[in-house]
Amino acid sequence: MEHPENNEEYKGLTVNSGVEQPSIVNPYLKRMRVKRRELSAAEMVEGILKGNVTVLSQAVTLVESVNPEHQKKAQEVIDKCLPYSGNSVRIGISGVPGAGKSTSIDAFGVHVLDRFGGKLAVLAIDPSSERSKGSILGDKTRMEKLALRKESFIRPSPTAGSLGGVARKTRETIILCEAAGYDKIFVETVGVGQSETACHSMVDFFLLIQLAGTGDELQGIKRGIMEISDGIIINKCDGTNVDKCQMAATNFRNALHFFPAPDSGWLPKVLCYSGFYGLGIKEVWDMVYEYIDFVKANGYFDYRRKEQSKYWMYESINEHLRNSFYNNALVGQSIADAERAVLCGEKTSFAAAADLLDLYFGSLKK
């Protein structure tokens, strides 16, 4: 198009037509994407045992899938990896949101790799939205130093509605990581209350991160989480916050004396540190490995592993029964009517549940 500015009346002023704009589509882009060949279960196991991170990631994705075919294949992979597992130290890390779990794991991971060598896997559990069912999975962005280490494997996973933020899938992922040669496993929980119990049932040492000056001292005195913690560490002990952290540590130590002695025979310690500035990190890991040596010496380490295996056997049974109930054809046809009857006040919740269970168990006899 001719520009009016190039008219004779505007002598001395010239406007060029400009450069033709290229297409927004890359001309070198192949029209047809080549579909990646799907690995067999045997190939996956072989790749995992060789420490191939790409294959390990694919196997974890398979474990997290809800597709029945994927689940069947994942179980085959897990069964074949099971003989090569169990040779790691599993550390559970929990704390209130904002306590600095991801920042602390970054500092802990670098310290552990530099000091003890080996390989480290971090399984970070990210809460899923109740509305959209999606997760950000952004914990890895806060582990900047650790993410650059080739000896580390960081895997954020969604809770996907599982109670407590960790589930059977996390335990299965631990088995795969151990088979791939990772001798240190960190499991970071959501920190929502129920997650601590589930996490405690799959780790060797449960580390609780607390903050000072936020009312957590009073919350910590409540039983529950304090009873299952093997060590309590107070983060952000730096600058003007040192005195508050020391006071909080004293309160926690006093609270621990009111609880019965743990089955392990270990009295949990309370330490202060700063994950951001890297202060007190060595002392924290001296405590962790002192505990591991202590429970291995008195036999509690193996006892706890066996109890955890038994716990997850029952959890697997419960999960299978739940899935079997909701996938039952007769239950699927009747559950909407049962809901309507409860909402209309025709039946109590308990009576409706009993009728559905009778229907389910009756269908199994046919």
C-alpha cells in the first residue's frame, strides 16, 4: 500500500513500505511428530537398574497413572525392581507451609552429597487443587543448587486427592529410586496434618521443621505430630530471630519430656538452623545419622521397615476394596438413587451405605 506521506506535497519525507514479516510457524518444524516408542516392562527395569534418569521418570509417571493397563505394567516393573530396593536411608521432611521445606531440602541435599557422596532422590509432594484438580509442581524451582547436581533426582508429584498428601504411589516410587542406585531418599510432604502419619509410615527418620514466633510452640505441644517426630529443627535462626528460635527450642524440649519414650528408645532432639544462610546444617545431619546408627545397633531399624511393609499391605487391601466397590456396575447404577434418598430425607446416610454394601457383596456371590 502506498503511504500518503510520499505524496508530492510532503517533499523530503519518505516512508518505506517495511520488511515483509516471516511466518509465525517455524518452516523447519516437521509436520508429523514421531511418536516415541513405548518401552516394555523389561526394558524399563533394565534402564532403571542402569541409573537412566529418563527411564526412571517414565516409570514414575507410569506408577502415578490411573489407567488400569498402566497400573498393571507399573506393578510388573515394581515387582522386578523390588529385589534391588531397601538399600537407602529414607528421610521424611515435613512442616507448616512457609516453614522453608524446599529451601532447607536444597541446602540439606547439597550438604549430604558433598559430605557423604552417593546419589539423592527428592520426592516432593505438591497439593492438588480441589477445584481444578491441577498442581503447580514448582518445588524444583526453589531447589536451585540441588537441581544442578547430576547425582540428584527431583520429582514433584501431585497429591491427586490422596489423603494426607502422600500415598502408596510415593512408596512405590521409593522402590524405583532405590533400584536406580539412589541411596538417600527425601520425602517432602504437603504439611497439612494427615500427611505426617502417611509419611512416617514409609521413612526411617521423620524430620519436623518448625518456625519460631508464630504460635507453633503451642501447636507443637499437642501430641500427634510431636510423638512421631524423630527430630525437630527450627528454621530461620538468623539475624534478630536467634533469641526467639532458642526460646522456641527450649519450649519444644520441655514438651517432649511429657510424652512417653518412643519405641526406638531415641529421645528426639531439637536444633536450630538457617536453611537460607546454611547455618547449623552439619549439626542437623550429625543428628540424623546418629539416629540411624542408634536404631541399627538396637535392631529397631529393621523392625520399623517390616512394620511399614505390613502397614502398606493393609493400605493396599483397603485401596483395592474401595476401587472394586466404586467400579462395580450395580453400585454405579444405584449410587445416584441412594444419594437422592439421603438428600430427600428418605434414608439416613448409614442406611443408604448399608444398602449399597449389601448390593455390592450380593453381586460378588453371583
